[in-house]
Amino acid sequence: MRKIDYDRQYALRDVIGEYIQTLGDLNPKVMVVNADLMGTCRNRSFVEKYSERAFNVGIAEQNMVSFAAGLAHEGFMPFAFSMAPFISMRACEQCRTDVAYENLNVRLIATYAGCSGGISGVTHWSMEDCAIMGSIPNMVVLEPSDPFQAQQLLKETLSYDGPIYMRSSVEPVPRIYDDESFEIGKATVVREGNDGAFICSGVVVKYALLAAERIACQMNKQIRVVDMHTIKPIDRDAVVDAATTGYIVAAQDHGVIGGLGQSVALVLLEEGMAPKFKNIGIPNKFFAMAHATYLYHQFGYDTDGLYETMRTLISGR
């Protein structure tokens, strides 16, 4: 059984922002572009070490993405940092036309995934970003669940040809992995089980693991936890294999429309599989600002919510 220290947790924006310096050490083509959010996105260490490879375009996300596209055209590998709603919505056309249409090696690094921005309010939540970015041809969408995985996926981006959008929560997560390897487009089964499956990503993975442990103790059922760190392209084989358990709960800190759950459902339909299924995420409406953990509970994808949903699916009541 995997041992996880839930008392020691990490903010992925800190991990990702700081690891960019390591990527800069590994590849002289790596550059950082930000829209006056160097502190928020935690890339100060790269900026201080490689000032000639760092650019602040000001509060102008559209210009930031177009500027990054220009750097990529010149053979560089820019990492453009901002908040998820600002990249995916304010700079949507630039992501589509300047970056994805040209299939450029731009890495769009987005923090404040889902409603992890909490009391910053809906303007700073990203309930729609996977739906938007996932609909753009050539665009890969990633969502790491722990600090080690985030670093390894970032390292993988150095050898990937094409645009990538990586979203991450500001809500802290524990270290789940120790020495695993990760492949873009290939899910990770973080807990084995054949009595049902959680398919989730990002911050929700820690809650799914805790819910699976509770189910094992209280129901004597072993629930698989599938970490779908690549939202697009989704790992179809992992979804099909999870469906053989008969019960799937898909959960993501994202709107229920256009997120991980709908992608899982589409795979199931196309493959002609019909397990009992539930898609959990942010309901398709606007909400008042609140702390992230309160919102996760309200929307049903914290430990309590995931446990109750899977329990109901399995028991039929």
C-alpha cells in the first residue's frame, strides 16, 4: 500500500515556478514570459538567474502569448505563465491562431485551476479552461496531481513537439509519487482495485485516494484510482480498463461541461461500454466566492463527496 504523508503538502505553483530554473539549466532554449505575475507564478528564481531569457510583457496576456509564439518561431521554447482564466479566455484567440495553428513549442503554464482561487471569486476561477483549450487542435492539456509528477511532466515537455497547456491548483497537495516515470497521454494507476474506479486529475487525486481508503475500511471494496494527468489526449485504454470494474466516478476541479468527466463519458460511449457512471465537477452556474476546500465539499469532489458517490453507485441507494 502506498504511504502518503497528508500532513505535508505543497503548492504546485511553487513547485512548477521553481522547477523552471532546472529546465533552463537543462536547455538553453528555455525562456520565461509572464504578464506581470512573476510573484504569483513563482518564477522569480529563473528570472534572477537567466534575466536575458526572461520577459515581462506587463498586464497583457494576449501580447504575452503572441510574444511567446514569436520566440518559438525563432527556435526557442518559451514557458508563458499566468492564471488559467486569463490564458484560456483573455488570450484564447492567440492560443488558437498564433500558437496551435502553427503547432509551436509554446508551453502555457496556468495556475489557479478550477475554483482553487477560492475567495478571489469567479473572475479568477477556471471552470472552462479544459473545455476551451481541449477543443483547440494540436493543444495538449496536462494537470499534475503532485510535486514530483509536475516536475517530471515539465521535463517531458522538453522533448515534446507541439503546444502544451498545463493547469495547476493553488490548493496544496501531498507528495504521492516517489520515483515513477510519466508519459504524456498515458494515465497512472495510483491505487489498484477491481470493485470500482475513480478517474480524476490534479488536486482531486488526493481526495480520491482518501475516499478509496475509507471504502476499503467500511465496505471492504477495493477502488482503483486512475490519475488522468493528461486531459487531452485522454488515455482511452485506461478508461476502458476502468470500465471493467462496473463503476466509474470521474471527478475534476473544473466545470462538469467540457472537462475530464465528459471526455471519459465519450470514450465509454464510443467503446460501447456502460458501467454505472457519475461525472463530478463544478455545476454549470456561477457561485459566490468562498475558500477552495469549502467549495470542493459543496461540489462533491472532496473525500466525503467522492466516498458518498461511489458508495451510492455500488450499493444502488
